[in-house]
Amino acid sequence: MYKKFFLFFASTITVFLATAQNKNLAPTPPMGFMTWNYFALDIDESKVKSLADAMVESGLRDAGYNFIFIDDGWQGGRDNKNNMIPDPKKFPSGMKALVDYVHSKGMKIGIYSDAAPLTCGGYTASLGFEEQDAKTFANWGFDYLKYDYCGAPTDWQTAIKRYQTMSEALKKSGRDITFGICEWGDREPWLWAKKSGGQLWRTTADIRDKWESLNPPKTAYELHSVGAGIMNIVNINAELNKFAGPNGWNDPDMLVVGLYGKKGPSGDLGGVGCTDVEYQSQMSLWCLMASPLMITCDVRNMNDATKRILLNKDVIAIDQDILGVQAERKIKNDTWQMFVKPLSNGDVALGILNVSDKTQTANINLAELGIAGKTKSFDVWGKTTAKISATIKVSVAAHETKIYRLMK
Ligand code: GLA
């Protein structure tokens, strides 16, 4: 009797601790490099190592991009005990050695699976093996799991259940593993993903390396077939601001900054590449929207413009601000979109995007945007400080986003 009671008590405590333990895994949006948009399924251990090296050498790790996220294409099936194994040709030293290498560089590392028998790329996935796979990932030392939804039924209930099952398995795995939910916003995960154990959830179809789809689809779901450009994604994700916060972020998918239309999945469905102004806008908008920042260009070969965009510490600080508020989009018309993001020290970030095709000048009345009591502005791209009054006049190039940090 006592023994039974003790066992019940002990297991309740274990579940409680496991749940409590996973509470603060993403106080600010995760940042790092994700293999998908440039390398697709063509990944291996020497590439991952060289990417980790490049993250350190380029200063990206020290700027906050402390994760390497391995996406689809690493799997080699299961062994005779049904343990997942990596592709032995791509990862001959095994996952533990690779994870140790990335950790030795002062970085964290993520892995990928799917809530069905096979992943989007057709590789072995985790349905029915959740606990076993979570333990395997934990034993290898992974810190993050991106959990995809190809090959799974379309209804909400099943999705919620399958994500919940994997999240419970991760909690029991003995390691803190951040959980990224990837069902592309099709079942409004902002309503349930946090409760199901996710620290972030994709809100849209896969991003393509383009500014905007020429035929904007009527529903978010249709974006899968026409390809989501930066603006198609902004127009969905910006409306979801009230659902985001510490340990539960809207994920508008990876940064295409620096890809320049190079081959890879982001080039599919008309991804022709963007200009540096547009890449700078993506970075600005993602940071205003408190988004996970997942770089996908080849960080071993970045040009100066790409480095300047990705390494702008003042922009990153807006994304990573510990208040964890996603900007509210206050204005949306044929010329402008304006975003306001409150920051932890009382400053306010004001984002001004010109969506038209020519340079425009805005006369912004701060009170109309709900901003009061600010006397100074810092242009986070131009790096200039100015005194401000009730209005700000600013010239913005086509597709450019300016961000001002407004201070007392
Ligand atoms: C889906 C996801 C992508 C990527 C691929 C991998 O399309 O949305 O981000 O992970 O699968 O196959």
C-alpha cells in the first residue's frame, strides 16, 4: 500500500518536474542557421561542421545566432532495435560526435523529424516511436527538435494530439529540448501549439526567395502552391501579434537574406531572389515581429551586404528584447505598413515599410500610432540619433523598412 502510494507520488513529482523543467526554453526567439533553404537534403557532417566553424568565424554566433538547425535529409532509417540512425554515408562519425563538435564551438544544435511515418523529404519519421526517438535525440545531445507534418491527416484534433505526444516524449527524455512545431499555420497553431508543448510554431507555408507572389492567394492555405514571398508571409504573421510571447513565438519561417535566388527549395515556385533592400526589410520585419531568426544562406561565403544585414546588433536587440512583444501593425495601406514594438526599457521600436514601387516620404504623427513621451530617435540601420517632436518625416525607398528606436 505504502509502496504503491510512494510510486504514485514519485511519478507525479517526476511528471511535474519534467513539465516545469521545460518551461523556459525560449524566453526570446531562437536564432541560428538552418540547413534547409540552401542545402535542402544534401547535408552531411563535414558541411555541418564547416557551417558551425563559419558561424563562429563570421561573428554570427557571438551576435546571438547560437544554433545549428539540421533539417530534413539526415536520416538513415532504424536499426534492428528500431532506434533511429543517421545516414551512415552522410554522417559516418555518428550524430553524437557531430553534436559534441557543435557544442565544443559554444553552439547548440537542432534535429528534424515529422509526426507521420515519413518526413516531407520521404525519410524515416517518428509516428509511433515518439518516446524512443526523443530519447535517441536526447542521448545524442540535441537541444532542439523541428517537428514537421507531411504525410499526416489534415484535421486539427490529430495534429494537436501528435504534437502533444512528441512534446511529452521530449519532456521525459531527460534533456531540455526546445520544440518547434511545423504544420505551416494550416490548423491555426497559435491557438493550441503552446499548450501542446511548442515554444514556436510556423504560421505559413514555406518561404520562397522572393518579395511577393504575383498572384496573392485568397487563403493562407493556397500559399503552398503559389509560393510564399516575404510580403505574403508578413501579411499573415503580422495579424497574429497577440499570440506571441516568451516561450511561444510565431515562426514566419527562415530568413532568405543572402540567398540571391541560388538553387534550393526557397528558389522553387518562382523564388527568383531579392534585392539587398528587400533582404534588409525581411530582417527588419522579422525582428519587429519577434520572430525566430534562422539564417539559410551559405554563411561560409557571405558578401558584405549580407553580413551587414545579419550582424546588425541594434536590429537583433529589437528581436531579442526580453519583454517579448511582437510588434503591432498599426497602419496598412497601398504605400505604408507601420509597426510598433514596445521594448523592455521603455523605448519603442517603430518600423516603417514602403510597400510601393517608388521612394515615398512619410509624415508620421507619433500620437496617432499611440506613441507618447519620446524625445530622441535612433535609426538602427543608418546609426544616427536625432531629436524628435510630435511628428517624424522620413523618406523610405521602395520595399525598404526603416526602424527607429524611440527614446525618452
Ligand atoms: C517542409 C517544411 C520545410 C522543410 C521541409 C523538409 O516543407 O515546411 O521547412 O523542413 O519540409 O523536407
